[in-house]
Amino acid sequence: MAKRMKKAPLSVIVLTKDEEANLPGCLASLDFAAEVVVVDSKSQDRTRALARAAGAKVFNRPWPGFTAQRNFAVAQCKEPWVLSVDADERISRPLAREISELLAGQPACDGYRIAEVNDFYGRWLRHGGIYPGTHLILYRRELGAYRAGGGDVHEGVSVPKQGVLKGHLIHHAYPSLELALDKLNRYTDLEAAGKAKAGKGRGAYYLWVKPLRTFLDNYLRKRGFLDGPQGLLYAFQTGYYSFATAIKIWESQEKGIR
């Protein structure tokens, strides 16, 4: 009989809402972790049932925003280390081994940044500024207090000493244009609201110059053109994200004046 591998002293947090299509693949990639915590937001599909069947601890609560939901998830964790992933993300096997070996010893850092490779309309993007973007998603639990970025989006943790792992987080980011546009609309709503409240992102520069500069920077300087049509689409999407955010800030300002 094969010797059963010891689970890594790690809690993985996953936020969900109607993720029955993505969640099984995500949870299957987390089999090396001692604990998986799924915090669901009133899903209408089989998300919670699938999570429980996979052995995850499941919580169901209304959506309070990204930052508050992640902090709630961390508060439910029992292991000394936390890894934060989304339902459309997967931990590659090399990364799983690397994390297990790291946590079996005495980690030198308080948190670790991990490179993400994105499946963007059927192509793994390797240029255009999106790769090798790293994210601090593995950290000591007691240091894992999330803070919001621009609005209640792009939230993150900050730890005193950071390292970088070699393995990859696999992100099935945009399987369809419909999903991409829906996500872009929701995220720009949040970012615009946050920046408008802080009095940021207003003026002609943000409406006209920044979107064009973002597109050209990602497509030309960061060589997004090497990723073919998907590289062009990604560069356009980043520019449009900037433009849509600025338009929504301008719109909120105009409504406030009237």
C-alpha cells in the first residue's frame, strides 16, 4: 500500500458564488492542503454541495465586499499558513510540491509571491505585462489582514518579509467575451466608486491619455503583440478598463453637480 502523504499545514480560502463549473477543478488541485475553507455568497447552483463533497469547510453568507469576505474567510482558518485562490484558479503540481516542501521546513519569509499564468481566450499569455506578474497569496495566518485597493477591489495583504516561489498559479481567466465584459463592468464599478470617494481619477488625462498609454505600453513596450490576437485583445481590454473607470468617475461627478 502506498504511503499516504502528510498534508501541508496550510488553509486554503476560496470565495465563491455560482461556481459549480469551476470549483471541482480548483478543489482537486488543493489536495495537498490540510484545510480548505470555502466562503460562498448565496449561490443558486450546486457550489456548496460540491465543496462539502470534496471535504471543504463551507460557510454561506451575504456578500459584504471582497475585502470583508476574505477577512472573514481567514478568520475561519486553523492552520498556521493561508493560501488564497479563486474558483477559476488552479495550483500546478510543481507549485503544490514546492509549497509542501517549504512549509515542511522553517520558511524564511512571512509571505510568498506566486507568479500567475493566464489562459486568455485559449492562449497562455506570456507578455503584455500580465506575465510574470506575481501576487502575495501565501502568508502566515496571523499576518493575513486584507486591505482594499482602488475601491473594494484588488484587495491584498502586506507582510514584513516577502519571498517569491518558482511554481505557477494557473488562472483560467477569460473563457468567453461575455464573462470578460461582465467582470470588467463589475470591477470598474468598484474601482470607480473607491476613487471617486477619494477624489482621484478625474480629469482629461484619465479619460483620454491614460487609456491610450496603457494600451500602447502593454501591446508595444511589454510586447503583447507576441501573444497574437489574444495579446491585442488583452492590451485593448486593459486600456478599456482604464477608460471605463474614468468614465464612471466622470459620470458620478456629473450626477453630483446636478
